[in-house]
Amino acid sequence: MNLNELSAVANGMIGNGKGILAADESTPTIKKRFDTIDAESTEENRRRYREMLFTTEGVADYVGGVILFDETIRQSTTDGVPFPKYLNDLGMLAGIKVDTGAKDLAGFPGEQVTEGLDGLRDRLNEYRELGARFAKWRAVITIGDGIPSDYCLSANAHALARYAALCQEAGIVPIVEPEVLMDGGHSIERCEEVTNAALDAVFAELAAHRVALEGIVLKPNMVISGTEAANRAGPQEVADATLRCLKAHVPAEVPGIAFLSGGQTAEEATVHLGLMNKMGDFPWELSFSYGRALQAPALDAWRGAESNFGSGQQALFKRARLNSLAHLGQYEVAMESAP
């Protein structure tokens, strides 16, 4: 796939008001989600839950890409259509999580580095054959006493860039996800400082690895107070700080920024995205790549019961539509209470 094709895929994922549904929870993570609704995490229940999300009528108007887990990319609809084919045929491009998780960074207590580079070239080629058009790799940056270290930022940025270069070699668009976690009592100012440093490290490594920025999607955190912070910053402060950070540290060549929700409620994530898209011009699409912030209402409505299948789809449709409106700068909080 050449650069024009990579760019077309990237724009297809987040253009025209669309965003990305992150449905790439690992088996242990989705078990935790299912435990909250007293649903058993069997392979069939996981398949049926994802089928509920993917087959929601009309959701393709608002979702341009869906991130899958290794198990899910090999599964099919009840009618026997492989999920990647089903999604790609609707214009909801199929993607795949390819990292193997964040592990403790040796010699650096409290910090982590994401693993999964070994064998990645071959895995990407297999995923491409299975129908993946993009991939995702998540780096995890923790804010705490004396952390993150420069080495942690460098190690994670280097891994993200190696992954991104391999993706583009395989004809797959990389989602580059450096997540500065919300966990902790840090201020919004500290989050902005760390996010600035993380983005600088990532783009320096992407340049060194000759990654074409026109063929990536950036998936950053919003600049936001820690979950345990006193006097947490309000929505407009979050929007202001996030845009200030991105304008200073994200090159204009990047076609799109698809925020992670990172522990925000479904409504918070939509409010913040909507405010930013009302704040003037910027060179990239400002979109969403939400997991819980799209899925939580659907999961709660479904609760593992086949009789609630339609209710789960209605809940997903509403959140996808509202986030699309936020992407377009047309969201209003009053829409939350509309039927």
C-alpha cells in the first residue's frame, strides 16, 4: 500500500464526522467488564456482544473504524460473515490491537514499557490477510513522584515508532497511542507538561524511523486533571489545555487525532470533544477512538441477555451519534436527554 492509500485509509477512519470504536479489550479486560453486569465471559458471549455492537443499524454513519482483538478478528457474525469483511463492507474499517501489553520497565519502579515487537512483521502480514486495514499500539505513561523519567518516555516512543514503521511497511495504518494516564492526584498543568514531553518524544522517534505522518492516526489522552486531584479542571479548561498542547506539538501533516477516553465518563468525553471542535481551525481532524465511553451504556443496557440485544444497540447508536456531532462541533449537552 502506497502513501496515498495509507492516507485514504487514515482519513476514512476519522473523516466526515466519523470516529473509531475501540472494541479491542483483551480477554481478561472484557471479563472484568462482563463481571460488572453478571455475564459469563465465554467465547460465544464475547462474540455475541461484539456482534451486537458491529451490527447496530446506522452506526456506520458515525463510526469509520473498529479496533478488534486477536480473538475477534477471527470470529464471524451469526450468519457466518467474518467480522473484518462485515465491517469493511459497511465502511467501518477493521483494525487490530497488536501490542502484547504494558510491562514493568526494568530498573524504573512504577513505570512501564509496552511489549510486542518480536514477530510483529509476520503478525501484521497475517492480520492484513484477515482484513485489517489499521492497527493499534498503546504506550502507558504514569504521572507520579519523580516520574515519568526521560528514559520511560524515550523507550515507549521508540517502540511506538518501530511499530508504526512496520505497519506502514505492511500496508497498514498505525494508530499511535501515547497515553498519559489520568490515575493520580496531579494537576491539569502537570498533565499538560508530561503530555507535551511525551508527544515531543514520539514525533522525534517517528521522524527518525522515517514514518510518513500522512499515513498515521494519533490517539492521545486529553489534557486533564488526575482522577484524585483536588479542584479538578472544568470542561473548558480541559479543552483549552488540550488544544494548546496539540497545536504546539503535533505536526500539521498528521491527518487526524482520535482521542482516547481514558477513564472519563461517556458524557465527559463527548463534552470535551465537542468544546474543542467549536474552538476554531486546526490542521487535523479532531475525532474520537473511545472504548468504555462508547460501550459502557451499551454494555449496561445489554447485561448479557439476548432480550436486551436491541436496547444495547440503541445505547451504542446514541453515543456514536453524539460523538459524531461533537466531532463536527454541533454537540450540545441538552442532546443527552433527548430521546
